[in-house]
Amino acid sequence: MSEHAHSGHSHTHAVSPDADRRWLRAALILLTAYMAIEVVIGFLAQSLALISDAAHMLTDAVSIVLALVAMRLAAKPARGGYTYGLKRAEILSAQANGITLLVLSLWLAYEAVQRLISPPEVTGGLVVVTALSGVVVNLICTWFLSKANRSSLNVEGAYQHILTDLFGFIATAISGLVVLTTGFQQADAIASLVVVALMLKAGTGLVRESGRIFMEAAPAGIDPDALGDHLVAGDQVVEVHDLHIWQITSGQPALSAHILVAPAGDCHKVRRSLQELLRTEYGITHATLQVDHLGEQDEDELLTLGPRPAPEHPSGSHCDDSHGPVHRPGPHRH
């Protein structure tokens, strides 16, 4: 970078407060105790719906344990080769929770179909009583986790586990009531399929959102092209390129970009203005901007998108790949 080039780095690592570990631990203790009771009753009542709810409760407990471990790892300061620290441990936890939901839903779907074809004798009264008590337990646990910081995808993963389990217990209670009043044994398997559908929905959402973070996609709700156009509309800005927007972890977006300003422009003023714009309008406080005067690097040529031309055709390209669209004032293609 030339002597006139400037770069600025603005960031705040604590974008949102840590989720309260006490709420997660309270939910974990309550879930574990009730799960052990439900497994025994599920086998006694021959209810797949109860057993599936208990299996889901096990994943609830595991999801909370993962959340607690990930929160502890994410709180460790950055050191060594981990320049962002271990913040993405929370995203690994969220993805593990999503995958667990998907795998478990496939197994339960298979078992439910088998029971639709050949239903066992289900003790409806026992199912109803157990499921209703499960609704109460899950309501309490859902309330515990609602008190934690759900802007974290990690905590949201544990919350979705428990919320899905709550709906599952409601479906199980209804199926038990149907079996008790009508003798329709397949109601138990149908309730299990309802739980499966809820698990598939929650699991798919968690895997998709965690995958977006691992693939360095822009945060949901931020259009990189619109943001680039907004930056290039700034006073004295001539071009914006090498624009990257990603998330370090949930709720912590980051941005880097190369900014060209007019030859007589004030690089420092432009950088401060753009960083303030990013902070106030997009919530991006971790921003690295390289700011240069137009023409300092490439003989008064605007930087262009595409690979570096061959030596016999020199031009103003500043690198082998300008890494995305180039934004300039006025109408232009992205």
C-alpha cells in the first residue's frame, strides 16, 4: 500500500451479552430427571409417542450440554492460530443440534410407519397423564431458555429442541386421549409423525443457518450489493471493491472492503464516515476498510473486475481476482 493509503479497523467483540448459564443448567436438571421417568413409563405403556418424546428429551439435554460447553469455549480470548478465538464453537454446537434432530427424526419416522401398519396395544390413560406432565415440564424449560440470549444461534438451537418437544408432548397427550376414548391405536404412531415433522423443520433451519455462517455468507437481512452501492454513494468515494461481509459467529457480523477516493479526497474522513454508516445503519462494528486515492496504485486507472491480463496487455487490475462486484457511482451491473 502506498504512503497515502490508509486502513481502519473498528470492532466490538461483545456484540451481545452471553446467555445466562444458570437458566440453561436449570433446564438441563429438570429435563434429565423427567426423561428418566418417561422412558420407564413409555415402555410400560407400549407407547412409541412417549418413547420418541423421551428420545427427543435426551437430545434436548445433549443440546443444552453442547450449548454450555460452546459458551465456555467461545468466551476464551483469542490466542495463537485462533485469531477470532473459539467463537464458532457455538455454531458447531448449533449445527450438531440440527443434525441430531434430523437423524433422530428419520429413525422415529421409520418406527412410526411400522406401528401404523401393525399397532401395539397402547395404555391410553398412562400416556395422557405422562404427556400432560411433560407439557408442564417443557413449558418450564421453554421459559428458562427464553430468559437466555436467543440472538445466539447456539442457544436458539437448544431452545428449538425444547420447543419442538413441547409440541410433541401436546400431540402425544391428544393421541393418548384418542386411544383411551376410541381405541384407535394408530393415533400413537400418528402423534409420533407429528413430532417427526416438527423435528425436521427445526433441524433443517439450524443446519441451514449454521451452514451459512460456515460458508461465510452475508448475514440474513443484509444485501451486499445494496450495501456496496450505499458505500460508494458516500462523499468523495469513487469505487468500492473486494467487499466481503460475513459473520464471525451469530450476532457478530464483520466486513472488509477496498475503497478508492477522489485524488484530492480526505482518506481519513471518508473511512470514519463509512465506518459510522456501517455501525449505525447495518449494525456492523467489526469493519476493516483499506482506503486509497484513485490512481495511486494503477496509474490513474479504475480497478476492474476479472483476472489479471497477460503481461502483453497491461491494464489497471490490482490483483489476480478482484473478489466480487465492483461498485461505482451511478447505474452499474453487479
